[in-house]
Amino acid sequence: MMKRRTLCILALLCSWVMAVPTRAQQQMQPEDPEDEKQIGLWLDQGISTGLTPNTSVDIEFHERLDEGASNLFEYFVQGGVAFRLRRWFTLIPIYRYQRFPGNPAIAYENRLQLNFTLSTSRGSWKPILRTLIEGRFPDNRPGSARLRFRPGVEYTLPIRTSQRPILVVNNEFFIVPWSNPFANGGSSYTQNHFQIGVRFPVAESLSVRPYYLVQSLNLPQGWDTNEIIGISLAVKIPGKTR
């Protein structure tokens, strides 16, 4: 009996000793470098040009500042080809290159994304559902996959102008279904973005959209919320029409 108890105690001790490095390794995971800090300012510029009536090349530039818009913590460029397979369905494969200046753990990241967008018009209303599948490949961390679901709606405001402004409201859910190389609160639901803004057509090929965004982060110490002011600029270059 004593021998059996001793073996049980030794087995428990070995299990505990082996579990400690695993927990320590989990605690050493760096925070996701795209996590905002305090009040932020996001600047977005998009350029689109048509290849055919149902395809276009889309290129975007983004700069993100946090800590009261005093620190450039992230910037990236991405490009893809949009295929409008149906009036209500658009498919966009995308490549993104991302930099994190000043981040001691992650310097850059490559991403492969696949954007599925469903939309329909109901008078002044336009419901939209965007699903984004992305593979993340940081410079010195294992690769990971993430799903992003963004249901939203656009509403053309009843203002008597030649080009009416459009109210844009959406909420984006970030899900990491498998291994996550970054520190998180222990759930696959890692982040949430609520966004509201108004898109103002400046010209037929130019629009500007100021927006307000609330970023919620699922961190090991609990959920953290940051507020962001953004300005999005969209340019359309006339392309082929047939």
C-alpha cells in the first residue's frame, strides 16, 4: 500500500513539473502586435481600378497610431483582385504585408486573406455580410489562421444632394479556431470591432469616410476596450468597361 501511494505521489509530482514549463511557455506568448493602446487614429487609403465590368484591382494603404495618436505602431499595404461573381457576391483574394515599428517581439507579418462579401439592396438600405479568412505569418512566430465575420448595413441618408452621404454601421467578430501564437484570454473569440461612420462622396471617383471604432481585446487579464477615430479615403480610377 505504501509503495503504491509513493508511486502515485511521484507521478503527480512529475505531472506538475512537466506542466510548469508548458504554462510558462503560454505566459511568455507576446501580445498581438495589432492590439491598439488607448485612443487611436487610423488612416486608410484605397485605390480601385476596373479590369472588366466584373473584376477590379484593389490596393490599400493603412497607417495606425495609438497612445493618443502619438505612436505609429502599425502600417501595412495590401492588394487583391475583386471578382464580382454575382450582383450579391464578391470574392477577393488578398496579400498583405504588415510592419510593426518599435515592437520588440514582432517586426513584420505576411498575410494571405480570402474575402467573401454578400450584399443586397432594399431601397435606401443595403445589408452586408463580409467573411474574411486569413492566414497570419509573423516573422518569428508560428503561423495561424483567423476567421473574421462582419455583418453590417449601409443606409443612404435622405438628404437632397446630387450625391447623398451613406451611413455605415457594422460589427466584426475575430475568431481564432485553432492554435494562437499570441497571448489571449483563453478563448477563440479574441477581438471585436464595432464601427459607425458616414461616407461622403466628394466626386464621382472620390469619397471620404470618417468613422468611430471601438476595439475590444480579449487579453489574459480580461477584456480591454479602446476608442479609435478613423479617416478612410477611397479613389476609383476608371478602367475598362467591356
